Amino acid sequence: MRKNSIKNTRINGEVQRELGRIISREIKDPRISSLTSVVAVEVAPDLKSCKAYISVLGDEAVQESTLEGLNSAMGFIRKELAHSVNLRNTPAITFIMDQSIEYGVHMSKMISEVNKDLKEEDEDEELS
């Protein structure tokens, strides 16, 4: 995979910022969770396609309904993106659920539990 050029990196950042704004402020679909964020965006060098990695705070049912809502609002999202970002082509967006934030929270909880257990063991050994 080739490294992104500076231009492509700037386009990725601008599209990510605008997608986040459109999803949080413009779309009125009740299926889309208010706790939806755009984690990363990869726009192809030819500007024809785009992968948008989204994160939704909630259970699996909320994530699935948000993904359905975003896919059904695809035309509106592309139209708004075309108005706000001046590109030669407006990319076709593919939404991909990103689990990295949820995974990080889960790992933090597990580390906290292990640390708590270690503290309790140390206190028990000191009392003995």
C-alpha cells in the first residue's frame, strides 16, 4: 500500500471533519445514535471512493441501527459533502464500524480489575 500524499492526507482530514458535522447536526434519522463519531476516513487517490470508520457508543443493536440509518441517508450525506467540500468528484462512501474505542475501554477495565486484585493480594499478605 502506498503512502498517502500530503494532499490526500488533507482531503482525508477535511472529509472526516465534514462527515462528523453532517452526521451529528444535519441528519434527523432517529436510527442514528447521537453518540456516533467518525474515527478515520480514507479517500482513494482518484476521489471515487471513501471508507469512513465510525464508532458508536452503545450495544450491538444500536450500532446496527446506526449503520442502517447512515446507509439509508447516503444520498443526502454525499450531497451535503459535495456542497461543503470542493472536490472534483464526490466520493462514494462506505461506512465501516470501528471497534477500537470499545476495545480500548474493555482493556482498560480489565487492567483496572487486575490492578485491584493485585492490591488486595498485597494487603492480605501485609496483614498475614
